Amino acid sequence: MSSLFPRPVGADRDRVALRFPGRSLTYGQLAAAAHPVAERLEKGARVAVWATPTPQTAVAVVGALLAGAAVVPLNPKSGERELAHVIEDSAPAAVLAAPGEALPDALGALPRVGVTAEPPGGGAAGPAQDLDTAHDPALPAFVVYTSGTTGPPKGAVLPRRAVAATLDALADAWAWTADDVLVHGLPLFHVHGLILGVLGPLRRGGELRHLGSFTPQAAGRELASGGTMLFGVPTMYHRLAQAAEEDGELAKALADARLLVSGSAALPLHDHERMAAATGRRVVERYGMTETLMLCSPRVNPQTPTSVRVDGPARPGTVGLPLPGVELRLAADDGTEISVYDGETIGEIQVRGDNLFTEYLNRPDATFAAFDGTGPRAWFRTGDMAVRDPDGYVRIVGRKATDLIKSGGYKIGAGEIENALLDHPGVREAAVTGEPDADLGERVVAWIVPADPRTPPSAEELAEHVAGQLAPHKRPRTVRCLDALPRNDMGKVIKPALGGRATRHG
């Protein structure tokens, strides 16, 4: 497909493209609303989009892409310092926002392009107003700022080629077609909610139903009225599992959905099991990151429309196989490739393919450091650590910087210990880190939110539990209790923020 979008023909222009609370847009109306935005922008420019969960955000992004401009999505919850950094670093030519939307002072100096979801003339798109403007695949489509653990966020430049490659690979893996109706309530300033969750349905010619803000009841209502796919993050599936245990109608809506997909962080094993028990359905986990878009997913069997559709047995804790067009390898500390698939040998995930970003904006040093080699065949170092099962399935064990613990001569992934801890009835939430230890090099530290704060499990009890499930050297040597784990907007635990938060030591 030469364009990021399909070309509606005839009655297809009357097909619903986007549905938000209180407002829907057909493909014809979306084209009619987006083209006036495109006409005010220059090809190759960078433009900021105030990414609220509204149809105006979708219209702004589509308009910018039609113009050949690069979208810099802005998180409306960003602090003043972070927002000022993004604006200074990306130097956008304008900010796109709904008329009357109050914007922070950091955006005050930018020219403003008002974006409305009300198409001129009632939305009758003429022949020249299809969603079909094609541009060079190498042209930047997005500059998405990553939330690094050190230093200010870096802007990952994603070309149009990468967006198209990822969405087409997911369509192949998930049998995603124009007949699918995607439901989600994800924020629209990140890859998950915006690129996958808005452009994904539009590229297929299907429909998006955005919830505005997520609730289990709203998700169930949209699935029950025609939704076929649900995208969410682990926090959302945790709430869905809880609610479905008490709400038979929600459980049925989830059971009837064609595909339930979780991403942005690992879905804990106990939430996998609760969803399966309440609905009879398994949640599919896929793997990707801002710089690479999507890398791995289980494949879907299109011959089983309402049952568990992942080919083969359910594999909680794995993210499937590399997607079409993605080359993936595991690398040892010395950079050599790990060729053994034994489910135990840990290596860093390195990838290459059309789905990758081209650079960190204004950061040639960081771009150079991110790759093993130079040129189009260089491998991108993801910083994620994984093992591969004998059949090639990828199992993420954590981030190299924060989740790989070297203790007593062993390499230990925090993720498997976290899943073991979550399998204990006394643990509601868990995170695992390493701390310096004079004898072991690093010791395993468990941070838990007890199911009952009045009677938290003891450190000895949890150590014995983990040692029994995994191996003795993986047991936590220290346990610290918290009221809540620090998380970002996508539900990921912010491990660097854990220090000093303990309320009780086990």
C-alpha cells in the first residue's frame, strides 16, 4: 500500500472510521476534516499535537500525515520541564489542538492550528479528499519521546516505512481486516494507543471505538455491541479480570471478542489466569518499543473466530515469535550471538528491519551507541533481556539496566521472580531489583504490595515460595513492603523510583 491509509470508494466513505464518546466520523468525514489541516502544513515539517483522547487528536494526526509532516505527540500530563524540553528539542513549526483548548505556557510561542472534528460542508468528501496521499516511505512520520531512566527524554524519529511495516506485520499475524472493530481506552500520545490503536484500524479500513477514558464497563459495552478486538495494558486487564468475576455480561463480552491484546508491560501470570478463569479466553501479549514499534507476537488462527485463537497452546509469559520482516537475535555480553534455544540462556534482544527508527533527534551520539555496527544492516540494541524456548518463542526477563541481576555468578531476570511472587496469595503487586552485595555481587530485592497490609507475608515465606517455584539462587534476600508501586502512564513500574519508598522491611 503506497499510502498509510486506504482509499474509500463510493459507499465506503459512509463507513464509520472513528467513534469517540459523543462523536463519530465516517471515512468521508475524516477526510473532509483532515484535509484543511493538511493544507496549512508543510511537507517535512515537524508539528506538535496536543494528544488528548479526543477525535480532534485523530484528525490532527491524520491531517499532518496527509501533508507529509512529522507528528510530535505531546502528553497533556507532562510536567513543565519535560514539555519545555520536548518543544525546544523538536522545534515544531506549529501546535495542533482543538479550538479553545487551554495549552500550557511552554506552547505559547508556537503558531497554533485549530483542529475540529466537524467537517466543512457536512462532511461530504469530494474525489480529491480521500485518505490516500502518498509520500516517500523514508519521510519521518513521528517523533516520539522516550521516557529514559537517566537524562531528558530522547526523540525517536519513526519513518513512514516503519509505521506501514509494523501495521502490516500485525495484520498478518492477527488476521486483522477491515471487518474488525477495535476497542481501547489508551492514551493517544504513545505508540500503543496512537500508532497501533488509531492508525492500525485506519490502515485496514476498519473502525476504532475509543472509550475516552477506560473503565471495564465501557470496554464491555463496546465489545458487546460489535467490537471484535481489545487493546489494553496490564492495569486494564487486572481491572477487567476483577470485574468479570462478578459481572457475567462483561465476562461474556470478553469471551466473544475475537482478540484480546495486552502490551506496554508484561501481564502478570495471575492476571492471565484470572482472565482465563472468568472468560475462557487467553490474552495475547505482543512485544515492541518506541524505537522499533512491534517486534514479536503469537500468530492467530483465523479459522476459530470466537474461541482461543492463538495457534498452539496458551503460553503466558511469552511474546511469541518475531513478526514478518523482523530479524531478531539474542546477544551475549561480548556481542556474540546466542544460538541455543533452551529457555534458560539469557541474552540481549537485538533487532533489525524496516520497522526501526532512523535516529534520535539531535543525538548522533545516542544513535551511534544504540546500534551494534553501522549502516542499514546494523543491529539495534534493545536493552531488553530474554530467553528463547526450543520452538523459538521469546520470553522477556527484563531490562538490561534495571532487571538483569548478577548474583553469585548467575544471571537472573527480574520478570520471572516477579511472576513467582505474584503467584503467592499474600502478594498483590511485586517488583524485583538488584542491590550491591559484598558477597554475592548483587542480591535480589523484592518490593511488594501485600494483599492484606495488616498481615504481609514474611521475607522467609516469600524466599521459600520463590525457591520452590524457580531455583534457590533466585530467591529474594530482602523483602520491602509498599503501599503502591510507582508506575508511569502506561502502567510500567518505575524501578529507579523505588529507593526510599519502603514502609516495612520483611
